[in-house]
Amino acid sequence: MSRFQERKWSGEKGKKFGRVTDPYLPTEGQEAAVCTGCQALYQNKRWFFDDQLYRRLAGTDKVKEVICPTCRKIKEQYPEGILTLKGDFFQQHREEIMALVEKEAARIAAKSVQDRLIRIIPGGKDRLVVETTSEKLAQHLGRTVYRAFKGDLDFRWSEMNKFVRVYWSR
Ligand SMILES: [Zn+2]
């Protein structure tokens, strides 16, 4: 727990003094903000992907170029969800299970700006840790593995932070 209370994330600086700041808000006369990392667009306080709109706006003065909160979390390795996969069955079916996790994560990430993988950390032969930018994605990936391979699934939320640990084992 203490490890996570010490976490610093620059994306939250604006909240420090209780001010309502929105660093992504396009300036007067601009149509949207665009993330130079993942090409996500920001309009009406919402992040989304739209290839057509991106192609129309990119490189023009109609957009404000920013780094979106998700790309920031990935760059600064600031997970809001951690999924741990472990067990003898996992060890024996590791490639199959990881292929499922990566495929499902890629499917979600293609349509949801907020839900992406940060990194996959090998934790020895029978264990693997998957860090995600959102609670939702860690839970979803845990449920995906559970649906495909059964086993045990457990969720533990942090009370202090917006953060979940998901454990799957078999
Ligand atoms: Zn981005």
C-alpha cells in the first residue's frame, strides 16, 4: 500500500490545490485537443478515437497538441490496475493465456482511449504481472482469462487510491 501512496503522477498536478483545471481544453477558436502519442481526440471533456476527424485536424491550428492522460500513465508507468496471473496451469499454458490477454487488450485499446496496457512484467516461471492504465481493463482482462480457462479470480481495491489489484490463478 505504501508503495502506491508515494506514487507521483504529473497528470494530477492540476488537482493538487483543489483547482478545477483542464490542461487539455482547446483554446478559443480550436475544435479539439489531439494526443501526439496515440492520436486520440478530446472534445467536450471526452477522449475518443476518430480517424476522419484526426486526419482533418492534425497539423492545423484548429487543434491543441497535448499528451493524453493515458499516454502519460504509460510513459510514467503509473498503473491503475494490476493483474497477476499465476499457477501451475498458467505455467503450462502461458503462451496461450498471454496471447488471449494481449489480443483482448489490443481489441479494447483500439476503441477506448483510457484502457491500455502499460507493461507486462515476467515474475518467474509460474507468474506474470500485467499493468494497465485503468481499473476497468485489469478487471476485464482477469474476467476474460477466467471465462476462457476457469481458475480463481479475486479483486482487491485500494481505499485510498483509484486502484485495483486483480489476481487470477490456476
Ligand atoms: Zn495518447
